[in-house]
Amino acid sequence: MTTRDDSPARAVSGLDLHAVGPYGDTLGDGIVQVSFSLPVPAGPEAREAARRLAVQMGLNEPQVYHEADLGYGFSFWILYGKCRHHVDVTRIVVPKIDTAPLSFEEINALVLEKAGRRLRIVGACTGTDAHTVGIDAILNMKGFAGEYGLERYPAFEVINLGSQVSNATLLSKVRETGADAVLVSQVVTQKDVHLSNLAEWVDMVEADGLRQDLLLLCGGPRITHEVALELGFDAGFGAGTTPRQVAAWLAQKWVQHLR
Amino acid sequence: MHATLPWMPQDVFVIAVVGCSKNAGKTTTLNALLAGFGDDVPNPGVLSIGIDGEEVDFWLGVPKPRVEVRQGAFVATAEGALAAGTALVEICERTGGRTLLGDLVVGRVTAPGSVLLAGIRSKDDVRAAIAAMKRLGVPRILVDGAYQRLAAADPEVSDGTILATGAVLGTTIDQVALRTLEFLQRLRVPRSEFADDGALMDAARRDNRLAMRALPAGGIVTADGPTDPVAVQILGSGDAVIAIPGAIGDDLVRQCAALSAGRIRLLARDPTRLFLTPQEATAFRKRHDLRVIQPIRILGVTVNPFSVLGWTLPREPLVAAIRAVADGLPVVSFDVHPHPT
Ligand code: B12
């Protein structure tokens, strides 16, 4: 989602992109730092336990750099070690949000000129999820990270349904309002319930025959664009998303959709 | 004749593979089906709603089986995903769909290997890919559904469905069997045997509204929903039959039941339109009837004793438990290693 040029072509000279591992202070040293707590008091046995765990995590020559007894039978550990593993960066294909970053004015102009009307957007935090801060950050007038939320854009008409909205209720609302885009937020999860809930939402939209009329977005700290696509959404937005990124995506995709 | 599924009927052209959950063994099932086609199906087609054939599960980070295709097979995927597999694929048709990984294409495998199936997200994409494969003379098509998504099982998309279930659904055999049973019950909603019900559904689909009739002899009326005054009047006066053209959730059946003075026969187009929790479906059925116009033809159940989450259940007792809930359906478990080598 970043707009920086971070393509592998810019990578460090002398690097083998087929076998990339962590960098400590020399290329290829594989040095990483891990930290964790153990439910045993600090001491020589706990230190050896921490080291052995690090070996099983794939680290060679693990060394304890910090240990602290946390009381109540717990201890805290920071270790350094050499990661045994590499990845072949050349074989990685990650779907990314591909729309151009536009300004507030450009987004409004694009929608109002090309679509000739405001886009109607319905947003909700669905299932049992009550974490509304994320979707509010994107939708509310005051916005997030120094950017206005979608409600502030003349190009968008926003209906924010709030928290714990069932997929069935969301679907009735979408039908009732004639929405153009639906923004679903999922923050909390247990046993991957956020994934089942999102999958059910897409199936419901398909079952109702509305899929081709709607842009479907989801977001939340556990969402990536790739997860969203696999679930059948048009886009997914993860942690740190700003409202303008979402607005720019909506404007450009809607204009494409009209064609 | 199919090597692994000798009971595979000859009249199913498009076969959907749906999972009771993510990681229930859909890809393993797909590979076994692809490998099992005999000389009569030298060039099967395969596509996936979602992503299939990636090296690792992007969520859990564990290795996944890859989708393996033979020479002559056909695949539908995004053009950019072709580079991620080891199979060589010659592009035959562009279906018109565009994805982040390039155009959706249908291609013929010219050298066997693995493929990444990606880019198909909606039923319309699936329909376009199937149509292209039909034009190319593909005799059998497998459609893999992502997660527990049911869209591929829609009888207007596929002719038959294979359900994949497995240890990922629970840590005990009983848990897995119960959740598989719930899923099967969801897919096996019986067909309405009343001849008039088809016409009622046609009316509902034509107007894209709820259509209903008072029983025994009322005329067809359409309404915005069960709380629409015309609907309230009919429901309040006795027995009725209601056809819903789209998705059916808990709140809709609850409303219908609350307003009804008699018994309701509620009609869905097919089981993929039903999104009822097992509790709500059971409560509704105590007094009323739930039917579909077009049932799903379930071809069989595949059972994966390995859970990606780290546990394994004993294969034979697990298969026996699934057989016990599968009510006569063929049940198989493919003997493959859980992780690719
Ligand atoms: C505030 C908070 C709460 C508040 C929520 C109040 C409210 N009205 O939202 C309260 C106290 C109610 C709460 C309750 C619970 N919480 Co809480 N909560 C948090 C906390 C501290 C902050 C979340 C937050 O607001 N982040 C800030 C926003 C701006 O970030 P964001 O959500 O990621 O959203 C951004 C992006 O993800 C994206 N985005 C998000 N949604 C969408 C949607 C679309 C369409 C788009 C485009 C983008 C987008 O854009 C946003 C802006 O960048 C987090 C911990 C943390 N620091 O993250 C825990 C956390 C999320 N909570 C957690 C838990 C466990 C719970 C409870 C279950 C606790 C309990 N045992 O009762 C309950 C669950 C309640 C429920 N039914 O959902 C866990 C979740 C762990 C997990 N496994 O998923 C966390 C991570 C804490 C932890 N480390 O354990 N919580």
C-alpha cells in the first residue's frame, strides 16, 4: 500500500535476492533479536530453556542479552541469534492496492465529474466485533492521521451503522439505501471468526444478486489486501490505513466500474 | 471412470469443491480428483474462487499442498499468477476479467507442474471462465471454493458438489462429525415437491421481491418483505408459502415466524441462499417448513485427518464417524502426506 519506491531493483548491491535473510551488521549474518516471557522464574535452567527454544525457532548460536525475573514465577528474555532460513524474494507475488494517491480535491473532482453524483457508502463493524475506532477513523468527519474522513468529502454520502452489525442486517441496509460501496471492519478475532464472518458476507452479497453492483471493502489490523481478495472482496486495508487512501481507491475503482 | 472416486457420475460437467472450513483439505481433494481422471478426461479444467496453490498459507504461515496439473489440462487464473507455478501454460483465451495480477485467462498446460490459481473472485468471473473452457472443449471442470464460501456450490454454477471436511474443525472426532453434520444439513435442504412453488419463485425473481400465496388457494402477491402490510395480512390469516429470491438470514425467518398465524413453507432458490444459524433453522422447522427449488447435488465427502493447526485424528474412526452423519453419501479419505515435500 506504500507509495514509496521499495521495489527489489533498488536492493543493496551484492545481495542475492534468491536467498534473503535478516541483516544484523554485515550482509548475510542472519542476526535477529527475539523477546518473550517464560512461565518459570529466571535462573540458569530458565536461561537454558530460553536458548533451546530459540534454537527450535530456527536460530543458530542464540545468546541471552537480557534476562529479568518478573515475579509470580515468570521471567522475561531477550536473545540474539543467527537465523538459519532464507527466502527467495524473486518468487514472491503480493497483490497490492494499485490505485494512484490522489488529493482531497482530485478525489471529489473525479467522482463528481465522472460519476455525476455522490457515491453512497455504507460502513459497519460486523459480527460480534465492537471495535469501531478503526472504521470511524476512516469514515468520521474529523478523520485520522491529519486527513479528513470520508464524511467530509462532497463526493461521498456516508452511512455508518456502528458496531456489532450482523451480516443480514447489513445486507438489508445495503438494499434499503441502494449503496454503491460497503466498508466492513473486523478488528477482534478468536478462532479466525473474522475470516468466516467476512466470507459469509461475500457469499450473502452473491446470493442476493448484488455482487456486481457493489464495491466490497474490508479493513482492520489483521486484514491484508491479499486476504481480502482471497475472501472475494475488491480490496482490503490493514493497520495504519488513512482515509485518503480509501477515498482514492473508491473514486478510481468506481470510475473504472462505470466503464 | 474416475480412479479415486469410482462413484463420480458421468453427467456432472462442473464439480464444486467446498470446504466445511478453511484448510479442511480442499486442495488435497482437488489434486486427488485431478490425478484420478482417466483417459476419458485427458484434459480436465480447474479454477478457484479465491487463491489456491500458494506455497504457504498466508494466514498461518504453514506449507500448503500445491495444485498439480497434468499436460493437456486447462486452468483459469490471472495472467500474472502463471509465473508463480512450475507448470508451463499456453494462454488460449482472455475472459475479459481484470485483476491486480493481470487479465483473467484460460490456458492449456503444455508442461506439467504446479499452478497458482488466483484472481477469480465472483460468480460472474466463474461463469466467464466456465464458458471459455466449454468453448475450448474441456470435458470436466473443477471449481475450488475459498474458505467455507459456498458460491461455487450454486446449482446454476456447478452440477455437483464435493464437500471437504477434516480435523481442522475440531480436536475430537465428535466435534468434527457434529460440525460436518451442520454443514451437510445446510447443503441438504430438501426440494419442494409442490409444482406451483416453482412459479412462485419465478415471480419473486422477476420482481426481485418476496412473493407469497395464502394457502390453500390464494393468488400470487409480491412484497418488499415480511413486514410489508400485504405480507402481514396474509401471514396473519393462516398458512402461507413464501418465496425469497435472494439471501435468507436469521432475522427474516424470525420475522416471518413471528407474524404467522399458521404454518409457513419458506422457499429459497437453492441452499447457497440460506444463511441461518443451526439454532434458528431448527427453531423455524419446529412449526414451519424450509424448502428449496433447486437442491445441491452432493457427490461425496472427503475427510482430511490432519489439521494444519497441529493435530491428527485417527483416520479410520474419523471416516466412520463422518459416514455415520453423511446419510449414505460416499465418504473417502485420501492417503497423502499432510505437508508437501
Ligand atoms: C480500544 C480497544 C477496545 C475498546 C473498543 C472501543 C471502540 N468503540 O472501538 C473496547 C474496550 C470496547 C474493547 C473491547 C474488547 N477488546 Co479491544 N482493543 C482496543 C485497542 C486498545 C485499540 C483498538 C483501536 O481502537 N485501534 C486504533 C484504530 C484506529 O486502529 P485499527 O482498528 O487497526 O483501524 C485502522 C486500520 O486497521 C484500518 N481499518 C480498520 N477497520 C477498517 C475498515 C475498513 C473498511 C477500512 C478501509 C480500513 C479499516 O483503518 C484504521 C485506521 O488506520 C486494541 C489494542 C490495540 N492497541 O490495537 C484492543 C484489542 C483489539 N482488543 C482485544 C480484545 C481481546 C478485546 C475484548 C475481547 C476484550 C474482552 N475480553 O472483553 C473486547 C471485545 C469486544 C468486542 N465484542 O469486540 C484484542 C484483540 C486480540 C484478537 N485476538 O483479536 C486487542 C488487540 C488487545 C490485545 N492485544 O489483546 N477493545
